[in-house]
Amino acid sequence: MDEQVVRRLALLIMNNHLIYLNHWSSDDFDKFYLKVIEKKSNFLLKKNDNPKGFKGQLAYLFFEPSTRTRMSFERAAYLSGVSSILLSGVAGTSLEKGESIEDTILNIQAMQPQALVIRCSDEVDLINLANQSEVPIICAGWGKKAHPTQALLDLVTIKEALGEIKNKNILFIGDLASSRVVSSHFELLPRMGVNIGCLGPKEFSVARPPAFKINLFEDKNQALGWADLVIALRVQKERHSGRQNELNLNEYINQYQVMVNDYLKHQERGLKIMHPGPINWGVELSTQLQPYVHSFILNQVTNGVFTRSVILDQFGGWQS
Ligand code: CP
């Protein structure tokens, strides 16, 4: 069966999970956005700094490495007043004894946490697991397929910075083929009326062209001139094995790195630069750009905590 059809069928029975974003409407996101900003304001005013007692427990299952997503989900659980249990990596787990990831997930699920937050590779059939699961599965990064919470925290950051997001031009620069962040944004951004542009090495362009129009650029100056906001993507060397075309880092830097002068040309009209992290400074973004853009990128990370806390409230079945 066609993959799109399989995804749509899966969605019909997946309202309790967060894996794909292609059913979110603009109204859904606006309501979500207000909750995130309310949570952030309450925190900054210290109204919600020390929730007492646990309302439930989550299980975090991270089969791929993570810093931001894992730690911000832990902070988010604290803000939502829930505790968490964690499995991180293979060492010290029964995966070392040959237990499969699927069996591991089913066993943790049998311990009856209120939700499972999972980061895994493309090889894991997350849809099948979600369809069998009695508790919500929240995707914390699935191979190259999906990273819904990153897309949502990015959109919160974009809306906070730009106000109205409809008709804004958002440009993705870099290793599009390896990016699960792009996969989730391609589900969400067109539904918000955002225009999408892409720039990157041809052999690393998006794996499957989407059904909607994207503006494909070949020239960095032209692309940056078009954009209201740039999301630079990490060069994911670890996902390049088995590819016919090696990515030449020097050529990449020459053509696609966002440099200080690129930024200064557009700073006055308010061009914003984001990056989901981790950043290879000196590759996707020049090291000299750091003082100009890093605080905005770190605000993405801050927003990740409040975004994920609202997600936990919605999908975990407790109220903050
Ligand atoms: N952006 C992101 O997913 O970062 P981590 O891999 O560190 O979680």
C-alpha cells in the first residue's frame, strides 16, 4: 500500500499519540501556542516553579543519542509535576543481551507508565507500536522520519519572534535528506500558511518531494534575500553511510554556510537564524556568527521545555 495511505490510515486511530503533525490545524496550533506562552510566563513569574507531588510517571526510552530533547523532556516533566524513568542507550540494558527494541518498549509499557517518550531509528516500526499501545507514545525523534516536538517548539519560537506566521518565508538550509526536523516541519508549516524554501547540496535534497510547493534555491544570496527566517540544519555525517555521494565539507562550507556578512546584510529587516542543534560551528554557521544568533537559538531550547510540558499535559492525561 502507498506510504501516504498507510500514514493516513494510521492517523485515524492515532489521535492519542504524537508522531505525525499533518492533522494539526492553524487553530490547534494557536491554542497550543497560548498554553506554551502561559506556561513560560507563569514560570518566569515563579507561579509554577515548584509543583508539589507527582501526578503520574513517564517512561523515556532513548535508543539514539540526545542532549536537548532528553534533558528538556526531563525539565518538562518536572514542570508538569510528573516523575520519569529513563532508559538511555544500550549499555547496561538487556539490549546488550540481544533483546529487541520492540520487546524492550513492550516491557516498559507493561510497567504501566502514563506515556512513553521514544527516540529511535527508522528501523523501529513506531506506528505499529503506537497502534498496539494502551498509553500515548510521544515521538522524541524517529530516524529521518519525524521529530514533532522539535517542529512544535520551533514554531512556538517563530511565532514568538515574528508574531503573525501566515505568509512568512521560512528557509531550510543544509542536509535536508537526513533531517527528521524537516520531515515534521513539512507536515506542520504548510498548514499554517507558511511559505517554505530549501537550499542545500543537490544530492542531499529532500528524500521525497512533498505534495505542496517548495521554493528550491541554488544560490545562498538569493535564498537569504527571500527568507524571513532561516532554519540551518546539521550536517548529519552519521546518517551518510551507504550513500553513493560523499558530502564534501569544504564545498559545503563555501556554498551553504551562513556567515556573518550574510547575516549583517539582512539583520536590519529582522532576519532570524535558527538551528535545531547540535550545531557544528564552522560548518552550518560560521563561528563568528555566534554572538549574533546564539541567544535566539538557545531560546529555541528554552521554549522546548515549555512546549514539551504542554505536550505532556495534553498527552499524559493530567492537568498542570
Ligand atoms: N534538536 C535535538 O533533537 O537535539 P538532541 O539530539 O540533542 O536531542
